[in-house]
Amino acid sequence: MKTLAKKLLLLLLSTVLTLVVIEVGLRLLGRKYTGSTYTADPVLGWALRPGAGAWETEEGFAWSKINSFGFRDRERSLKKPGNDYRVAVVGDSYTEARQVDMGKAFTALTEADLNRSRCLGNSTVEVLNFGVPGYGTAQELLQLRERVWQFKPDMIVLQFHAGNDLYNNYRELNVSPPEQAPYFLLKNGKLELDSSFNQGRAYTPAYMKLKGTAADITNRSTLLLLIYKWMRTQAQSSARARLADPQAKAESPSDPTAPPPEYQRFLSFLPPEIPSMVEAWRVTEALIGEFGQEVRDHHIPLLMMVVPTAHQLKDPEAQAAYRAQYKIESLEYADDRIDRVASADGIPVLRLTRALMAETQRTGNKMTGFPNSAEGHFNEYGHRVVARELANAICQVGSAKEANSRK
């Protein structure tokens, strides 16, 4: 018995020593892998984990540190300091901007621009980053109600991305992930919240704390992060294989009302025809109206910022080929429609496509993409242009609000 115990102890010690050697070796080689800063959230589906820290290495290369309130931003106070002017930016991964250093994200750069220009008076301006990857307008509305108002903002910026927000707002089309999010449903012309997702132990405080602790431990170990990357890669490969399986496709009856394959790549650029897209547009437009009313009820201005998709930023030849492939008349269809809906409700709209394209033509620099990923989110150049345009738009909206208040 003692011999067996000694063998087991020796095996354990040798295993631990091997793992330590691998960990040290990976660190000496300078290896870094993407970690997780997420947590389950019984209201929003998921959120960023307060105090978490992790690297992003698969698209861009930057360190993400989540503040104590659960946002990728420097530490803020609930109470607004002095006469500070607070702008709250609500959005998805384009706003969170984990692909670049936090100080180079458009929210941080906009804050610096506004404090240099003093266009909003002598008050110090804070631009708070409430971006969470995967959020659609529905989650952003809930976030506004549950998280943002407590910071007493003086202006709200709602970031919209036609490449996924429409799909995020409707369960049948959502891929991010569909069964772990709240939705608003339109019933008799009114929005009703469906929060049925938050059942089971995954949303209990004890389980969320346990998962968060495990994620924090993983984020501190290069070896565990390597294993985590391998597991994610395997899961993604399995998902792609299921989608590409010809036998599975043959067994699935053809449904002309179902979303076509790869619909996320192009369907938002087309007038809606299938029922799910018709409803996704109806819900999205109602959510924008609800967002506008919510902000008006707090007597502060709302600015809508429309972020272009990767296809809208390609060169004319590539755009023409893409439009021909999917029979798209205009890559501005979704942006035009959102602009009309928001403007009709008195919400000013900042559309970024033209400014980003003009900067590319002027400098030759692409506004998206990184050395380790050809296209996707804004790179440092893109964030600078977005910050410049957003600061100008905030100045205009803020000045108009001030002028109206003096009448």
C-alpha cells in the first residue's frame, strides 16, 4: 500500500513539474493567447467580468482590463465629478475595441479630443465605454436601463452595426449565441421583453462566481490559455463541419422562408423578403424608437453612430463583385433605412462610411484589419478617424442642445 502511495505521489510530482516546465517555457518564448473576460448575466445574457484582465491575440494584439463596473474602460466613479460632462457610448465589439490598446480606442480618443476643443464649455468631458461584444439593440436598451443611467450621463451615443445588430435583435437569426440572450418581441405594436433565457444554474450567483474564478485562473496561465484556445478551435471546427455536412443538408427539407446559407454576410443589404428578416427589421426599428423615447424621458440628447461593415470599406472593384454575387443593389440599404428611422424620430445620425473611405483614399491606410487578421474591427487608424468624426458630431449635438435650452 505504501509502495502504491509513493508511486502515485511520484507521478503527481512529476506531472506538476512537467506542467511547470511547460508553463515557464511558454512564458520564456513570449507566447500569449486570448483569454476570456466574460461572465453570464441574468439580465443581459452575458457581460464583461468586473476586474478581469486578458490578452486579445487573434485579431490585433492588446491587453484588456475590465473596470470594477464591468466595462473596458479606465476606472470611473458612479458619482459624476464636479461639473463634468459625461457621454455614454453604448455598443458592441466595435465600441469595446479589445483589438487595440484601451487608450487608442475611439472612446478614449474622443474624450481627449473633446477636452482639447472645449466645444462643450469649460467642463471636463468623460466618454464612457459601455461596449460589450455580441450585443444588439435589445441588450443595449436593457443595459441603458440597468447599468448606464446610474452614471448620470449628459449624452448617449448608440452605436449600430448593420452587419450583425439586426440578427442579434431576433432569436431566429441571432448567432451570438441565440439561446443565451434576452429579446424584445412586438405584440400588438408594443415591445414585450422575453427574458426566458435566464433559467438554470448558469445564472445563479454561486455558479457565475465559480466560473469567473476559473476564468481568472486560466487567464493567468499561458498553458491553460493554450488548452482553452485548442478547445475553442475544436468546437469551431465541429460547428463548421456540421454546417458543411452534405448529408445533414439533404435531410433538411428546403424551406423558401428560411434564411439562406451564410445569410449574415449579405442579407442586411437587401430589402427584407423572408419573414424572419421582416420581423427583425420591425423589432429593430421599434427598439430605436424605444431607445429615443427612453433618452428623451431623461431630457438629454441621443446621437446614433452607424458603423460600416467590412464590405462597405472595400475598393470599388471588390464592392462590385460582392454586390453581383449576392444581387445587392446598394451596400447602403441598411444604413439608409436606419438613418431614415432615426431621423424621423428626431435622432441625429453619424454615418462613418464616407469619412473612413476618404481617409483610406487620402492616406492609403486601411481602417480595419490587423497583421494577424485581414479584416474585421477598426485598427488604430480607424479608431482615430472615428474619434475625430464622433467628437465633431458630439460638439454639434451638444451645441444644439445648449442653444435650445436658452430659447
